[in-house]
Amino acid sequence: MVGHGVASSCAIAAGESDRPASDKVVLRLGWLEDPDNLNPFVGYSDSSYEIWSLQYDYLFAERPDGTHGPELASERPTKENGGISSDDTVWTVRIRPGVKWHDGQPLTAEDVAFTYNYIVKGGLWNFTMLTAGIDHAEAVDPTTVRIVCTKPKADLLVACSAIPIVPKHIWEGVKPSVAQSSYVTKPPLVGSGPFQVVKFKKGVLVRMVRNPAYWGEEPVVDEIIFETYTNADTLAQDLKLHAIAAAEGIPRAQFVRLKDDVGFGSSEWNVSAFDYLTLNCKEGPSKGNPVLRDREVRRALAMAIDRHALVETAWNGLAEPGVSIINPGIWSDPDFHWRPPPGEELAFDLAGARRTLDAAGYRDSDGDGVREDKNGRPIKLRLWAATNNPQDQLQGKLIAGWWKDIGIGVEFQILDIGAIDDHYWNFEGDTYTPDYDAYMSMTLGYLDPGQTVPWFTTAQIGNWNEPCWSNDEYDRLSDEQVSTMDPMRRAEMIWRMQELMYEEAVYPVLAYPFRLQAYDTGQWEGWEPLGYGGRGGGSGPVFYTTQNVETYLHLRPVEEGGGRSRSQLTAVVAVAVAVVVVVGAVSWALVRRRSRREETLE
């Protein structure tokens, strides 16, 4: 048998009732952080989204090549097949007949319409950025749903690939305000995906079983058990010993050795993650240093950051220098990533940063090494990194040093992420009054770049707009790109929005960090890598991508000798949801898709 034991780094071994029968093919997946919540209207961690991608169906799905095709829908709507109205505001989607929920109830267009209306009318935060522009949905008949938008919605296909369809008969009795706050989903969860959650022990495991009534391809795998791990080094060692079949987040030194082993596949990948610095430039009530409202000060601070040094020192080479909020190497025809033309970069230039501050009127008049603001007060900025992000801690020390070199006083502190959030969400009475100058963090962009850029509109100040920045041109372009159906014209708008943010230096992107993934190709076949996201154009990840379920559907043991039957195999797949490098582990749960809802749920 392969992987017959549980890795010693697991927080706790599964009880006897969780041990699979010997005639089943079982994948054991391990991670350093289990799902924060299995309620799809509350959870936001990567692990939660991974579970939902197997538990629920979506109208459409992203394929490994990056295209989107039908999942619960039976075909992709077009104007030619009558699925899209002439004015692009109404989509008529036909869904597969005969689909059943895990509890045996039929899944119909009523469930699809309910899901979308529940989110839109209930204002459910987890998906409102995706449903923006949707007025309502209606069931035409049991297998036809109509989605009505207020205006053309360019990202509708991608949005419908990220909204799980939930059963009306389960959720219609739950008020939306409760659904996104205190409602607890208890196993067995009811969905319609290829696997079903039948057990969830917080901090221990999530157990999923194959859905025998699944409408699609039948997986070879009978059960998946996600277990919580505590030691990434043991994880990598178990992979090399074939006790587990795959691992993400293994230490760099061991990853390098595995890359050269013909029995393993590997990937250094990043689909949409970026590490950033946010500067508080809020006009009006704010406890941030007012000098940050000055564009020239922010540009000087951006010029005093050596991103290449950050990559080599803080990220140990496992990242690329950051540029903008839309990652490179993800999209094509068009590529939505923007970078400044040669000669217009805010490149590392301490002398240039000093000249910029001098020209803007910020000088060190008393010769103490710290410049004064327009009122003669020494400029001192608070710079923060989170306790559970060692890379940002190293970056902070470097940045603080560079800023001091250009005459800016810096108080660098490492704070608990909750404390940083409290300062960001600071209110004076009923008035939002952010109390910070600058902090670093990491986030993940959406599948569609047009869903990421609205974070920084004026309407999102006090919510997703962390720098509290307001720009009329940016707001206008954000509104226009949503309903621009021509891809190239839309790309031009999104390029300009990135350019505006870069020029204003309100949210300098520091790095695009890579995750490390290796998997056993000698004993397992059917791994389905994404066709994008790999370093230098290499293979993308084969699992833990939330929308790519093909690996789970296709994975099977390699035939050996006379073949290996299901009764002879229990497999272990381990997933550590953290980037681990020499300096420590970054918690990818640091993603800061901010909303007031998230803060109230902590």
C-alpha cells in the first residue's frame, strides 16, 4: 500500500471512524491552515474556496488552459444561439437536466435564480463584487435561467465561474444578514459537486466523499481527507519517501532537490498574488501623516524602494519585482498587465528621491537628518508589518533604512494583523478616521482584472480601498470598463487605471511571490497543470487553484506490474497553504480582500 500512514506532522490523527475502507481510493490532503469557514457566504481563505470548488457546481468553470466553459450550464450563451440579447444586458443560460443535490433533491433553474438573487438583494459581501451590475435572475423553466443586468457586463462569464450555486431548499429559510455572519453550515453539506463534505473538525480535518450521482466524469478517487499539518519540513520529507503524493509550500532547499528528481513534477507559481505597501492618503478625517496626501512625497517614497533587493533578500529569490495590481503572465489577447514605458519607471534612486523632496519643499532645515513638513514639524512615518508575515518584516527593515537615507523619520513596528486592522477601521464616533501611515500586506486579485481594479474607487474608501485614494478619472474608467464588451478597448482602460495608481504611488506593489509545488509523477498520473502562472512560462500548479478541479477528477494510480486495484491503494496528498522559505513561512490567509464584514467576523 502507498501512504498507508498519516504524516507525523499532522495536528492530530484521524479517529477510527475516519479511516477509509481498504477497498477505496483515498487522497489525504494536508495543509497548515484549515478552512476558516465552510459557509460560502462567510469564508474567504484559499482552503475554503478549494473545498467549495469540489462541493458545489458553478454555471461555468475555468479550464486548465485559462478559458471558461460550461459546467452546470449545458452550453455557453452567445448571440448566435440566442443566449445573449442584442444589447448584451440579458443572458439566457440553459442548465443540465437531471442534476441532483447531494440529498437527492432535483437542482433546477429555481436554485440558480435563488442563488443570484440571494446575493444581489441580500448584499452578501463575498460575491457582491462579482454580481455588480446584475439586477436580478429569473427561472424561465426548470432548465433555463435568465440573468438580467442593468447594463452590459463584460465580466459576466468569469463572474459566473466563481459563484457557487447553493440549494434553495436549504438557504431560503436563512436571512441574508445571518448567512453572512453567524450561520454555521454543518456536515453533511448539500451541494451538487463531484465530492461532498461529510465531516469537518476545525483544526483537524475535512472529509469529502465522491458523489455517486454526479452528472459529470466519475472520479477514480473515492474520498478526499484534508488534514491540518504543523510542520512543512516533515511534509517535504514524506513526499520524497512517497508517503504523500504532492505538497505545496515545501522549503526552498528541498524543492530544489525535488525539481531535479525525474519521479516528481514541480511548479513555482503565482496566479494572482502580490505583496504591497499601502500609504494613507485620505483627504478629510484621518490620523495619518498629512504629508502622504502629497503626490511628490509618495513618489519619493516609492523611488526609495529597491524591489530587486527585496526579492533577493526578503523573498530569497522566490518572487518577481512588483509593478502593478494586475499580475503578469496570466492573461493574453489581450494581456491586462501594465508596466511603465522605459525611462518612466519609479526605479530605485535615492538621489532622485532626495531631489524630489527638495523640489516639493520638504527640507532638513536644522541638519538633524530628518526633513520638516510645510509647518516645520519633523516628518515621521509609522511603518508596519504583520507578526505572521516574516517576508514583510524583512522588507520593512530594508524600506525603513532607505527612507531614513532620504531624510524621512520612520518608526517601524511589527504588529498583530488584528491590531493593524483596528487602526485601518478606526472610527471617531460614526466617522471613518483611519489611523495609520503605511503598512505592508499580501492579497489575491480576482479571475477577471476588471473585478480587481474597482477596489480603489472612491466608493470603496472605508472598505476595499486601503490607501483611501480618490481619483475622478479612475472612478470613471472603472465604471466604463465594466460594461465595455470590446476586449482591447477594455484592456486600454484597465492599463490606464494601473498607470494612474502607479503615477500617484498610493499602493506600491512590492513583489509577486511564488508558491512552491511538487507532486509524485512516478506513482500517480492525471495531474492537470494550469497552462499559466508558472515561473518563466513553466507549468502552473496542478491543484489548490480553487477553480481547476480536473486533477481531482483525473488523478489515478499508475499501473504497476499486473496493475493496481482500488483495494490496494490508499493515497496521501499533502497541501501546505503557505510559502515557506529560509526565513520562515508566509500565511497566505493574510490575503486582505477587505470588507467591513470580514472585520466584524474575526
